[in-house]
Amino acid sequence: MSDTPGRKAAPPDLDHLDAKAVLKWALDQYHPRIALASSLGAEDMVVLDLLVGIRPGVRVFTLDTGRLHAETYEVLERARRRYGVTIEVCFPDRSALEPLLQAKGFFSFRQSLEDRKECCRIRKTDPLKRKLRELDAWITGLRREQAVTRADVHKVETDELNGGIVKVNPLADWTEAQVWDYIRAHNVPYNELHDKGFPSIGCQPCTRAVQPGEDLRAGRWWWESPEHKECGLHGRVPR
């Protein structure tokens, strides 16, 4: 194994493995410098359940933007109790957030795409980048089915926007039905907003319930076109 495993290209042949096999491989390769980045959504709760079954002391972190739903904090506490894990909470840099709020107010993200991305950068992307500097690999609950911006994700890939560390997406080929079948079969705790029409949950002002037949991420930044509906956490280098 290289002294800097997170800095070399990810193996190209792991898409055929199931989620548990991908996670076992990743933990064998990168523990302890690997962590699950959890939004506490349905997919991330499935990944957490799988991880704890493989290595109970796995590292987990989440981003608290300061604008989350109360239900998100509630599932955070349920996850801590259920799995006995320490979930590291990452916060925005106060020295960056306060000037934004003073200059543009609490709803600047509604003014333009640029303003929305600025808010996401300060509240989400910058805290994530600080955390990823501690790691050689990170794990997500991304699925190809979730959005057009995620249609080509691989189960293991190189995250070129974060210094070339390895990004592990064990549920890349799962359907929404598979996620919920797993949750029900294993009694996995989940955010109660999912029962109220929220398939994708982010910050409270930027998330709404979706209507029947709408895209899974239609409730995120619903005033924007689909190709823009990423906060920057899962950006990709243009080809």
C-alpha cells in the first residue's frame, strides 16, 4: 500500500461489487484515515448501518450549516444512541459567515445562483474541505438515480476537487426502493421528514416536499434548473 493511498487513482473495477464489499475494501485500505460524511438522509443512514456492522468504531461526521430542520437534529441523536458512534459535527467558520449575514441578510441565497453558491460554500463546502484535509478517503451515500448531476458516479473514484483523495459511493447503483427496503428490513432510524414527502433534505429554507411524479431532488433549490442543483459538496471536474 502506498504511503499516500488517497493520492493515487482509485481502482477502476469496483463497480461490480456490492455495497458491503466496497465498504470492506475501503476500510481495509484507508482506516483510520477514512470517514463517512453523513447528511443524515436515508442513504447515509443505510451506509452507517452497513459500516457499523463491519467496523463499529468507524469515523462519522456531519455538517451543521446552522439552518437545518429540527428533524435532522433528532435523527442525529437517534443515530448516536442506536449505533454508539461519535458523530463529529462541523460548523461554518464564524469569521466568514457573520460578514455574509451582515452584508446580505439571512436569505441572500434566493437572490441569484451566485449568492446561493456563496451561502453553500460558507456553510457547507468550506467546512467539508477542512475536514477532508484530515483524511485519505471519504464515504458518501450518493446514488446515480438521485439527479442528472450524479448519473455517472462510480462506487470508488478519485475526488479531484479535494486534493485527489478517494471518494467511496457504495450505494451508487441502488434504487430508492432498495434504500427503503433496507431501512425497513433492518429498522434503521431515519429523518421523519421522509414520511412527509421530503426524499432529499438539506437546509430548511432551501428544501420543500416534492409532488407526486416530481424528481427526487425537485424540492432542493426548487427555483433553479436541475443541472445547478448541487451545493458544491459533490462537484466534479468538467471533462
